[in-house]
Amino acid sequence: MPFTFHKMHGLGNDFVVLDLRHQDVALDESLARALSDRHTGVGCDQIMVLREPADPGHLAAFEIWNADGSRAEQCGNGVRCLGRYLQLNGDAPAGPFELGGPAAVIKIECMDDGMVRVDMGAPAFSAQRVPVLLEPVDGWYHVEIERQTYRLGAVSMGNPHALLVVDDIDEADVAGLGPAIGSHPAFPEGCNAGFAQIVDRGNIRLRVFERGGAGETSACGSGSCAAASILHRAGLVDVTVRVTQKGGSLIITWTGGEDSVIMTGPAVHVYTGKVE
């Protein structure tokens, strides 16, 4: 049966949004790969799916499919796009609302200036929660790749992230080290590999190689939250940080401890289409 989709992006990190509250699509691994293919399908980094909520207090539930057909637990740019879609569709209230997700309940607010603010929950730094099969040394993990040791930060933002601090983001070997870190045996569920250059205490530059077939994306929302929280915990940046990526900037605020990471940034509806 034909079905409708929406193409959206957050800082160039692009998504196919499927609203399955009002249509029936037998989404599986094969269809997810076909839709995500940039040559023979619609093309996207990930597929965001809306469903009827299990909790009456939630506006909707959502799930995330990677480009390779696997499932993901969290996506910061994707949930901002869901918030914008629900606002444009006339479903979102004026204030904050909640969506039930694979990893946690997400609180979203669409701002008057076109920005979308998301409560991403508290970062989880324990090795068991990331997960990572190493013991940290002063909060950092030492990972060997091709006989060279790299010092990585690691955190779960609902999905696993590793972070390498570099001197020059433009010279970072994201294409080589990204997949090597992301598939390293120390990370049993894989991880998104971030590379951060600290400009000053209020600004960092970031590149992220994402697991699940997306590779390096123009922006990563959960990766921005991970980088800001890892660096703030290490005392290297302030509570609020501007994270600049190829696609643009996000504002990330984390006051520490069990407080939530707050992400603010744009989300754009590109077009509506139909798959026959």
C-alpha cells in the first residue's frame, strides 16, 4: 500500500519521518535499508517513526531505525525533528510535551524563534551503562588501536558515545579512527565516535562518526550532548557550550550530577512525499 513520509533535517542530519499513528506500514530491516538508500530510495541518515503512545501522558511514542536496518535508542537531531513535525501538524501544545522513546521519555518544547528545546535526560558515565568493557583512569578510557593508545571519554545519552579530544578538528582522522573506535571490542554495543576540538570554555568544534551505517554526519545531537557533558565533567568547558559542527551549531547546557542535558537547536521540514 502507498504511504506518506516526511523528509526533515536538523543541521543537515537528515531523516525520513513516518507517522504511523494514522497509516499502517510494515516497517522492517529490509524496508528501512531501502528507504535510507540515497541512490535508490528516499535517502536519510535515520528513520524516525511515530506511533500511538502506550502512556496517556505522552503525546506520542517514537522509534529509530538506522540506515543499515538496525535499531537505535536515541537521536537528538531526530527528536527535534519530531517535535517540529508535531507542531506543524497541529498536534503539539504551546508548552512542553513528552514523547515515549526506546531509551527514555523525552521532553520537547518548540520555541517562538523556530528553535526546538529538548530535555535529553541525565548522562550515564558508569562503564556498565555506556557500556564499555574497561576501567576508567581519572574518568578516561585508554583504548589501543593499531598499537597506538588513545584516551577517550565515554558516556551514554541513551545510546553509547566515545569522545577523543583533538588539537585540530579539520585534521582529525575521522574516516579512519571513527569506525575503528565505533567497532572496538571495548564497546560491546558499538558506539558513536566523537572528535572534539576545544576552542574555549564556551565553544567546541565537533565531528561524529555514527554507528548504524550513517558514517560521519553533518551533525549529531546526542553526540553534542555527550561531548559537552564529558568535557564539562572533566572541567574543560562551562555549563553552557556552543557545539559547532559541519551543519551548524547547537547550544548544550548541563549543570552536572543527575541533572538533565538540555539541547537547543533548529529542525526543518523539507518536503512531504509518498512511496508507491
